[in-house]
Amino acid sequence: MRFGTFMLTLFALVASAFGADAATDKTPQALIEAIYAYDPNESEADAPSPYGVFFSKGLNTLFQKDRDGKADDEIGSVDFDPVIGGQDGAAENVRPGAPIIIDDTAELKVTFTNGGPMTLYYTLVRENGGWKVDDIASPQGEFPWSLRDLLTSQPEQ
């Protein structure tokens, strides 16, 4: 009986440590709302990405490889906050669009303001019964980008 209580307490502590709120990833919209409500300063300082808890295994692997390939004093390939589409500011008036879901993949547009109107496109994948971010892209503007492209592109030599 005591062991069961210990295990239940341990599970609750582990779940809270990893930000595991079962409702945050049950729908694409819930995941997006959780990301924009999240304070990235709560992440571990040495995490490859402050949003790792919301990212797919594949995207987290790319962030880790990028980090492993850099010296400690070097900035990684993603030198901005991809969730706000810039280095500074905060997302306000966040509006996730209706997702297009095909099998275990979802795509949706997220609009918000951060010094001006912003639009980002999210690709989500279903992992372990919940949704995770597999890519974020900003295909418009002077410098279009995709997280996956930034993390997999080779530097020009």
C-alpha cells in the first residue's frame, strides 16, 4: 500500500516537472494555446529549445544535433524565438486557425500581433496520443524561414 502511494506521488511529480498537462496536446488548438501561454524562461537553461516539451521527437532531435555541432559560445542555427517569429516582444491577440488534419498530421495558421501583424504556419504530428509541433514556418516577408530548414541546412563554404 505504501509503495502504491509512493509511485502515485512520483508519477505526479514527474508529470508536473515535464509540464505534462494531458489537456494541452489533445487538440491542435489546445497545443497552440499552451505554447503561447508558456513562459520559455521556465525551461532549463541548457535545453536545446525552451519549447522542447511542445516539440515532436524529430524536431527535438534536430535542435539537439544543432546544439551538439556548436561550440559552447556559439549561437545555434535558430537565433530567435520561433513562436513569436522574432527576437523580442510578445505575441498578443493569438488566433489559431482551424486545423487541417490528415491522419496523424495537422497544419494550421496562427495569427497574432508582435509589433505588427504576424502569421506563422504550424505543422503538428500526433505522438503518443497527443499533438506535438513538428515545424513552424514563416514563408512570407524578406526572410522566409522554416525551423526544419534552418536546423537541417548546411552552412555555405
